[in-house]
Amino acid sequence: MTTGSTDRLAVLIDAENVPAKHVVEIFEEVATLGEASLRRIYGDFSGDTPQGWSAEKLAKYAIVPHQQFANTTRKNAGDIALVIDAMDILHSGRFDGFVLVSSDSDFTRLASRIREQGLSVFGIGEEKAPWAFKAACNRYISIENIKKDEPQAASDAKGKNLAPIKEINHASQLIRNVVLKSAEPDGWAELGWLGNQLLKNYPSFDTRSYGFGRLSDLVRATGKFEEAGVNGGLKIRPKDR
């Protein structure tokens, strides 16, 4: 989410881990977070293009390839190069945050180190990524929620996507966990506060995972929360509190 000034982001892609067929969706998502001022990809491009990252595709999206020869089998020199460059970029002081495009748990410590420096870290990768990596990011975005390689499911008037990847009861429990921590009288929680706290507690939380574009629609769909409108806003609390 961008604010008054657009954050400058360094986008670092693990070519061996993320398919190139999702490049459009990846950069569309990055655009909602800030400006992709730096775009680099790491891998061995000397033979077959890893995961479809062809020269044409890299040129089209102004992605700078960093060739890393696989000197030893079963070792990913690209990962090491990505981490080294990330630290150089971090200490340059020219960027407001990083986007690590990978599902690889090897980048968990890198994400943590960047956050220790006070910068934001966004992860983009597959839903199956280890929780440790997801938790190390300020926000983790699943490719399954943004990919367009299959026809989009029809949406109803409430913005409901008919192809969720997680059960709605799971969302209900996460929302309840956060709402119960509200300090407001009678257990009410403002929707804006709820959205911020959900991402702080669960970096991979995304309403799209449950088939909805908006948090308010997801909350209503669970059927487990009361609603109250206050000054044009919305507050909720569990029905069974």
C-alpha cells in the first residue's frame, strides 16, 4: 500500500524458484506496494532459461539478469549472489524496502536482517513457502492469489471470487484472535485497525486467499461477527463473546 510519497523498492527475483509466467502479476502487485526502482534476477542463464526467464521477457520488464554459474551440483550460487547484493543495496540507503520474489526458506535470515535495519520486506512466492520465511516478511503475498494463467472466476456483487485457496473458517479464527485483543469498550474493533493488526500478526493474511477482495465482505461471510457503523466506519465484534 502506497502513501503520500511512493516508496522506492528493490525487487530481487530468484530465477530458479519462481516461474516467469507470473511476471505480469508480480509487477502489478509490486506497483501497489511502491515503485520497482531496481529489478534484478539471479540464476544460471548459461543453458536452458530457468523457469522460463528468457532474454525477451527480462528485457520487456527491464529486469537486469545476474548470471551465476552452478559451479557445484546441488548448490545454488544464485541465492548467495542475491543475498550479497541485497546487503550492498541495503547499506546504500537508496531504497525504502525490498521485494524478495521467492518461496525459498533460505532467504528467511535476509528478510529478518533487512527488517532489523528498519526497511519493509515484501515476499512474493507460492503458498507452500515455509512459515518462517513468511513470518520474516512484513507481508507475504501468495502467487496463487494474483496469478492469471487460468480464467478468472466470476465475481458477484460483493466481490467474492469463487475459487478460494483456504477455508473461510480459518479466516474466522484469525479475525477472532485479533478482535479479542481490541482495547475498545464492549469488545468492538474498527475494521481499519483490524486489517493492520491482521498483517502484523499474520504476514501472509490476504482476503483473496478466502475468495474475497475486501475485508468487510470476508468478515460478513463468516457469519460470526456483529457489525456497527460509527462515523462512516465499521466496527465488529464476535457474536459469541
